[in-house]
Amino acid sequence: MPELLLELFSEEIPARMQARGAEDLSRAVATALTPVIEGAPKPFHGPRRIGLVATLREAVTTEGKEERGPRVGAPDAAIAGFLRKHGAAKEQLVERGGFWVLDKPGESVTARDLIARAMPGVIRGFTWPKSMRWGTSDFTWVRPLQRILCLLDGDVVRFDLRAGDDDAHGLHSANLTEGHRVMAPGEVAVFSFASFEAELRHRRVILDAAERMTIIEEGLNALATANGVQVVPDRGLLEEVAGLVEWPVPLLGRIDDAFMDLPPELMRTTMRVNQRYFAMVTPDGSAAPVFGVVANIAAIDGGRALVAGNERVLRARLSDARFFWDQDRKQKLEDFLPKLSNAVFHAKLGTQEQRVMRLVRLAGHLAPLVGADRALAERAALLCKADLASGMVGEFPELQGVMGRYYARHAGEDPRVAEAIGLHYRPLGPGDAVPSEPTAITVALADKLDTLNGFFAVDERPTGSGDPFALRRAALGLFRIVKDNSLRFSLGDVSVVALEPILAHLRQTDPKNPSFSEEYAGHLAGGVAEFIVDRVRVQLRSEGTRHDVITAAFFGGTATDDDLVRLLARADALKALVESDTGANLLAAYKRAANILRIEEKKDGPHAGLVDATLLTAPEEQALAAALDAAEPASRDALAREDFTAAMAALAELRAPLDAFFDRVTVNDPDAKLRANRLRLLTRLRAAMDAVADFSKIEG
């Protein structure tokens, strides 16, 4: 089958846009060439190019289709417009179902013709997060586009990007690409993807981004090992640097000893953010006096001049960092607090100073629930945002919290207060550590609860894929803190406490808004709790727990319980039950009982009330009643102890008598009294099981 090779060659593309750009191009081309494409295209990307290689069918005949036009009797102008749109004559129309219909025959189309017709529109209509216009053309691209390479089975597919009077810089397809800008400049002709990749490698360009990453990673690790140190893992930086170089050459530089007393996080951030350098550590975890840098050229001197230049740049950067470090430490951390009155947290939620006061109040409420010292928790909450007003965090926002911890230590604050300041943003992601010391737990929870309740109060909730204030991350972070530390409290109750000062502020700024009434707080708190519980459901599903088990354990579509530890214990016990043979059979019997009750309740239900023991005539129904007599109190007592495993085990004892009941007993007995009594027995069974979990939500 013919091979399509498409490359769009430009000035340097920002690293963060390359992979997404190549994937978007691949999807756009696949859509445009749907009739002839075989499988998904394989995209590639680099600093100066995005493109793809794909397999196509040489030609296809499309199926005919029916186009329905205007109603019979419609104005002539409507019919004429329909005919113009489809390039047809009136004689081709037929009447069908009160409409004029055009039967369009299938057509044969070659891959080459389809590519030539489709590619100008794909390229001109391609969108980037940010595009630029250059020269006099209206055509835009992420950076000036210089070449279009488009080959089908080795031959150029001819097209250009002209549109009306716009010549689009004269861009047209050809078989030319370019190698490394410095080491192998100039154009080169290629004839297939294999020759394209080989020519680029010969001209010092590694086409595959994954290969560039491997070269960087392995090269830096080898240099680090040779010097007795280790590279600090940083996948994001690795991906970014692989998007900055075409011919990666890892090198090792030294850090001036005069800067080794700076906080390692500060040095690491300075190197990463400003210079894209890789930090290294010694075997004991302390900062190493070396750094990794990746050149985009194989220098004839082995990179000595490049390393020396980068060392000079780093000295200047670290000198700037030291200036902020020294200046900030001339005052205590709490001295930064007044500046927070001029820092807006959110237009509707007030300043950072107002937010800090909310955090202090909420931390004081949470401290006894978490087992923290209230005074320490309130002190940590008071200081946790102070470093936002420091010069260092103003220069490096990534260091908020981290610098607060150092400044708190320098000011002589209690070590637990300092650690709480440093950890209160955590966890920042799935792999991030969770605070475990009570003071740190308290402030981290307060920070996330204030964020969630505040943005819910001003109706800034996540919608679809949009979550500008990272509320989903805050909810999952709160969940992980609660789960890992086995914390017991009602989400709704603590949200009510968090909302009180928020709604008071909103009532003051917008007194006529009825949504900010005190009565609204309970409703809003319930919404926040349900949002958090819903994120827990999503997290459990991502970890492999069945969605129906989660729904059953969480009692259907609404959060009737907002104690996360209790919910998780119930879900784990239910999961273990339904995955066992006994549980599967018990569930099948429950479903049968529930179906019978649903049908019979439509006739003359509900069938509530006490079971009459004198009407239990069959041994099997007597055995089921006896089993319920034992299982109901056992499961009820286990639920009271929150021993959900024991509660499920008590229900599992119902399996054998329930199977026997359905094998030998006719529920809809001709005797009305026996029928009613047996339906009451099944109602009792259903209630006993539903008290533990909503088994009706379990599938299968």
C-alpha cells in the first residue's frame, strides 16, 4: 500500500506545543483522508518540525448516498439552491416521501487526488494554542512555516496554500527537508520515510522524540554515575529538553562552592525554570555541586566551552537567588503578613489576608478532629501564605510554601509550624507525599476546604473538562489526606464551618443576593461534600474498583454518608463479597427476590409488615426466616461497630437458605395469605441487605 509522508518544517516550535501539535495534525489528516487511510497515522515531532507517516489505499470507490432536498412544492429558489450545492440538474431529482431526493452515485477517488484537495485546507485551518502572522499574508502558524514535504509512495503530491489573493508566502509541497541548523545546514531531497529518517540522522537530527529522551536520560545518568552522584528524576523537564534539541549531547557542569549553602529546592528551581538544567544529588540525598546540561551540538572541544558558558550563566542566576534569599531573611516571616492585604485571592472572595483569617478559624476547628495542638495549627495557618509576599516567591512562584518553611525556621518558629507551612499545599499530584504530622494535616485540610467551599460559593465550579481553579485536584488531595491518615469527620459539617466567613463576606459585598443567606450554607456544604465523594468514586474506578460496587457502597447516586473512611471500608467489604462465589450467588438470589417484589408491588404492594411465623409452612421458608433472625442482628451490630466485613459475612450466611427457598417454595401461592406472608419475608430479606449496601445497584 502507498506510504504517505507529511512534514511541516518551521522555525523553532515551543517544546510544550510539539507533541500535541503532531497529534492534532495526525487526527486532522486521518479525518480528511478517511476514505483511503489504513490504520492510524504515526506522528513525529521535534524543535523545527511536526509530521506523520501513514499507510493509504491507492484508490477507493465511495458508496452512493441519498441527499434529501426541499419539500415537494417548495419555492423554486430553494430547489435551485439545493441543486447548485450538489452540482446536479433538476432532472436528477425524484419525489420520495413528500421530498425531492437526489440519488448521488458513488465515485472513484485516488489517494493522490484526495491528498492534493484536502491538505491545503487541513494546513490552513490548523490551530495552535498561540499562532503568529508574518509578512503580508493572512496565513498563520505557531512560528514561520518554511517548507511542506508531502510524498506518496516516493512522489511529491503537488499542492500549495494559496487562497484567493493571499499567496501564503508561496508555500507549496515538495520533497525537501533540512537537517541540523548548525552542523548540517541546507536542504536535502528524500523519497520515503526510511530515507527521510536516515537523511536526518546523517545530518544530525534525531527524528523520534522518545529516542532523544533516552539519549538524554542515559547520557546524564552515565555522567552522574562517573562522578558519584545521581540525577534528580524530572520527567517533565526531560520531555521539554527533548523538544529543544535535535541532536542531544549531555554534558556536566559544576556549581560554584559559594552557592552550596542555598536551599536545594531554590537551586533546583533556579536551574530548572531559568536554564533547563538537571539537578543532581549525592548518595545521601543532599545537593551535589554539579548539574546536567544538554547541548544541541557536538562541539569539537568536547563541550568544554559550552559547559564554561553555562557555568557563568548559572553563577549569575544563583547570585540573583542569593540576593532574594538574604533580603527576605532580614525580617521575620510574620512581617510579610501586612502585604497580603494588597494581594487579591479572588475578586469575589477577597484578599489573601482575608483568606488567611478564614484558614486560622478553620484550622482551629479542625485541630481537635485531627489530633493537633490548636495553637500550633492556628499559628501555622496564620503564616502559611506569608511567603507569597516575599521577594523569592515573587520571583519563583513554584517555591511558595517551601520558602515559607525556611523563613519560619530562620525566625525560630516551632518546627511543627514550619513543616506545616512547607507541606500545606500537598499532595500536588497522584505521586506526591501526603502530610502525616497533625499540624501539617490540619493546615493542608483547611487550605483545600477553603478553596473548595469558596469557589463553590461564588459558583466557580468545574464544568466538563474545565477546572481553572484545580478544584478536582483539591478534592482528591483532601481525600488522600483523609484516607492515608484514617481521619473521621463529616465533610458536610466541616464545610458548614468553612462557609460561614465566606458567606458573611459575600453578604457584605453583595447584600441583596439571596444565595448568600445563612440557610443556603447547609445546601452548599452538601454540594461540596457530594463533589468530594464523587471524585472519590472516580478515583476508585481508576484504581480498578467496579463502578456498580462503588455506587452500591455509596448508596446510589447521592452521598448519604460523607465520612470518607466509612465509605471506603464499606466499598472494600462489598467488593470482597461480590467477587467471591458466595457473594455472586447471594447477589443472584437478591436480584430474584427484588424482581419478584417489584412486580408484585405494582399489583398490590408494598408488602411490609411482620412475617407471621404460623404461616411459614414449608421447611425452606422456615429455614430462611431463621437465617434472617440470625443475620439481621449480626449485620446490624457489625454496622454499628463499622465492621463492614463482618456485616457482609453475616449476609453471606443467607445464601444457602435463600437458594433452597427459591428451589422449593412458590412465592405466588394460590393461598393469598401464604403469598402475602412470603412476600413480607422477601421484603424483610431485601431490607436486611439494603441496610448494608444498595445491592440493587450491583450488575450481573
